[in-house]
Amino acid sequence: MIEYALNFAFVCAGVSLLINLWRLSFGPTIADRVLAVDTMAINGIALLVLYGIGRATSMYFEAALLFAMVGFVSTVAYCKFVLRGDIIE
């Protein structure tokens, strides 16, 4: 039963990644593109967690935590760049 739930979750995450890729490509404003990249990072984290559940190992959970930290910092840096024009003051 868990295999069916994991497969469904993988399909949902894949579809959401495709929708985010479309928003990243055709977003009318830069804020839409920033949000699309941030949401793609969150979907990547979800895929890592789902893969870790499927393989029954905790290594992918640690990778998801690292990916979350890098995704957060990159989103903040990109937003700061968009607002001010530079990252380091």
C-alpha cells in the first residue's frame, strides 16, 4: 500500500515541478520567478524525502535538510539582489 502512496506522491511532485517550470519560464514579473524557484526547491526537498522513505534510509533526510538550508539562503540572496541591486553591502 505504501508503494502506491509513494508513486502517487512522486507523480504529484513531478507535476508541480512542471507547473513551477512553466511559471519560471513565462512569469510576468520577477517576483513570480523568485517564487517559482523557491517552490521548486521545496518540491526538490519533497522528492528527496519521498525517495528516502521509499529506500528506508535516513541519508536522504539529511540531504533534504542541507538542500533546504541552501534553498533558503539562495532565495533570500536573490530577493535582496532584486530589491537592492547588490547582495553584500
